Amino acid sequence: MSRLSVAVRTGFSGSISRSSMMDIEEAKRILAAFEREGVEYVMVGSMAMAAQGLVRATRDVDFFVAPTAANVEHLRQALRSLYQDDPNVDQIRVEDLAGDYPAIEYVPPDAPYSLDLLSRLGEAFRYETIDSEELLLDGIRVRVATPSMLYRMKKDTVRPQDRLDAEQLRRLFKIEGS
């Protein structure tokens, strides 16, 4: 499974070291802004695994978002509240998220991490079909993919880390599957 993306990148040009991975405090700031602005999203990927109890290092946060004009405006408002001086926030467009290549990588100014914003992943997964649940993370309501959804998303990819993640999810949550 491959992911095509429309990149919205900013000025970060440094190398990324293990010490500059996405941390939970920064993730909570982003999630709080999403909640405050009413963004319709589901967190997937390794940060969703962490919210479900399986922690590993990552350099990004992956979100499926509703590809509607109103939701994209809520998303931009949330990002503007965090990154006020970044004109690239306005480059995030509903036409991209609802188009043929519905993935955007947004890198905040000077950040060693990125936000992957998707509305669809090929024909296999769409925002509307992601099984999710609401969790509380330090008082922040977080919409996160269920463990079985994360397993389904990761089990058949070509990336070795995803297959390892799928096996950990299968074991921890006693998910039936191959």
C-alpha cells in the first residue's frame, strides 16, 4: 500500500535525531487545538497506538480528517492557533483532501515532526470508515482508531515496522487474524 501526498512543508531544514521525535506534550497541544476548534478527525498510526497503550518512537502524527470545507476550515483554525506565523496553513485545501491524492504532510515551522493529514488511503480506508473511539488524554477528548482498526491498517503493508506493530496489536488486544 503506498501513500501519495501533496506536501505542505515549511522552513525546517535540520536533520531529525531520535532525541527530536514527536513527544506526547506536543501531541496534546495539537489534540487540544483540534478539540477546541471542532475538527472532525481520527488519530491513527503510532500515536494512536500509544493512546491505546503501545508506545514507540515516531516523527509524525497521522490523522484521517473529514474532507469537507467546514472541517478543513476548523483544521486550519486549529493549526493557526498553534503556528500563528505560518502562511503554509492556508495551503491546506479541501480540494486536496477530497481529490485524487488525499494526503497532506504539514511540517510546522522549525518542528522536527510532521502532521500527516489524510481523508483516504487508496481504496482501503476512508475517514468515514475508520472504526474509532473517544479516549481522554489528560482531560482532552481524543478520537482514536480502535486497536482492531489499527491492526487492519497495518497488517498487510510492505513496511516492516507496520507488520511489527500489527503483531504487537494482535497479541496485546487478542485480535483474531493472520
